[in-house]
Amino acid sequence: MIKRWTLLLVSLMLALFLAGCAQQSENAPQRPNLARQTVKLYFANADNDRLVTEERQITVRTGEDKYVAVLKALIRGPENDKYRVNISPNTRVYGTIKQGERLIVDVNEDFNRFGGSMAEILGVAAFVNTLTQFPEIDEVKILVEGEELKGPSGNPRGFMKTFPMQAEATPASKPAPTSSGMQTQTVQRNVTLYFANEEATAVEPETRTISVPTDLSREGYIKMIVNELIKGPRRSDLRRTIPAEARVQSVELKGNVAYVDFSSEMESKHWGGAAGESMTINSIVNTLTELDYVSRVQITVDGKPLSIEHVIMDKPMSRNSSMIRS
């Protein structure tokens, strides 16, 4: 009899113990399901002239937007100290909307704060490429506070496909002959040039692609850009700002000031007038300050300050955004 009661008591205690464990299990907080995924994050190289990638593992919680998770990792920046991120660390991603193979991403206004035209192109390219690596995403549109991101021309960028990895995210490099007959590598770069509008009241941007030798100095690149200005606009509604006969004699970069010296034709062949003079100065200064390493420009003719008719440009000038019309 005692043995039977002992067995009954043990069974009862075991049942109570198991019930308590079950209750504790029900009340215990549930751990979120976590998934790890290996992705590529796109950054700029140390020279900030092409894209590079860094492999990273990201953790995505159940129900979390994986596109937002990978963008947060991108914004935090590279682990390689030789790489650079051109996106402001204060950028916040509000969310994404997927439309078939297209993805719309809304960010705050800090995203739009780039350190120059090269930084902008590579920053946007890194953002887009990080997202289009996913096989289900073919194109990306960026909204800034709900409004479409605009390019240097002032026009909306719209949906963007994967950018190539070369400088300024344009077509791949190709060999080009040098004066000695040797082959040198070139990359395609997008440049923003400013020409006069028909009324000569403002300058307007025109973007074109030029082939640039990979070993070209910054001074050489500035000279190439000014020579593109001398060629004149391609758009029929814009007007040239530099006489076609003018030549760039030298370019010097001191700190963030670009010194550009022209031949005498800059003055002797110029059409004159206060408006024409203003268009020339604003065209050159606004074009060169698109570069992230140029903030002011000094223009000279045969080593002397530019003096076409009304203005003697005896000191470097900064960007004049008020003269730009998109």
C-alpha cells in the first residue's frame, strides 16, 4: 500500500513539473529568426575614380526589408580603409517599394549631399549596384524625401540599371594610341559643361562623355574639360562661351584653386559685351567647380588677368550657382 502511494505521489510531482515547464516555454520570449546572407557592397577606390566591391555578411531578421538592411551596411562604409563611401553617413533609408523587377527606395535629404560631381556619380552608382546585385532587381529609382533624385542637369534620374565598374560608372576602358604609337588605357568619363543660353542671361548644363587616359594628371584632365568648352555646345539652343580660336596654354592646380591660362585669342577674338563676358567667366568657373577638388578658378591670358571688356579678373572666382539654369 505504501509503495502504491509513493508511486502515485512521484507521478503527481512529475506531472506538475512538466506542466510548469510547458507554461514557462509558452511565456518565454521568442527569439527572432535570423538569416545570414553574403552580399557585395560597392564603394569607390582611394582615388575616387572607379567602383570597387567588398564582400560582407549581413543579418536579416524575419519580416525585415533585406534591401534596407544591405543599404544600411553600405552607408556605414567600407572595412577596407583604402576604399571610400561617397554617401553621407547621416543618410536614412525610409523604405522600399518593389514593382516587379524594379525597386523604388526613399531616403532622406542627407543622401543628396555629395562632395562634387565625381562623388555624386560614384555614390549613386554604388547605391544602385548594391541593390541590382539581387537577381530579382533590374532597375532602381531613388527618391529623396519622396521626390525623384535629380542629376547635375536638373532632370530626374528615373530608373537606373547597373553601372559599369569603370571611372564615373561609364563604359569600360579601352586602349588608345599615344604619340609614340604605344597603347594606353582610357576610361570614359561624364563631364558637365556649362554654356550660355540663347538670351545670354544664364549658363545651362550639357553632359557629354569623353575618353580620358588613366594616367592623366588632374591638371591634364582640367585642360581636357576646358578644350571641350572651346569646342562649343552640341545642343542647338545653347551658345559657345569661348572663342574657337582660343587655346589653353597651361593649367596649374594649387590646393583647390585651378589656374587656367589662355592664348591671346581669348580676348582678341571674343565678341565682347558685358553679357558675353559674364557668360565666359561663369561657363568656365561653374564647369571646373563641378570637380570635387576645385572650388575656385583663376583665368589668365598670356599670364595676365582676363580682361575682355568690363571686368578684370584679378583673383580666383568661386562657383556662381545663381547663374545656372536647368
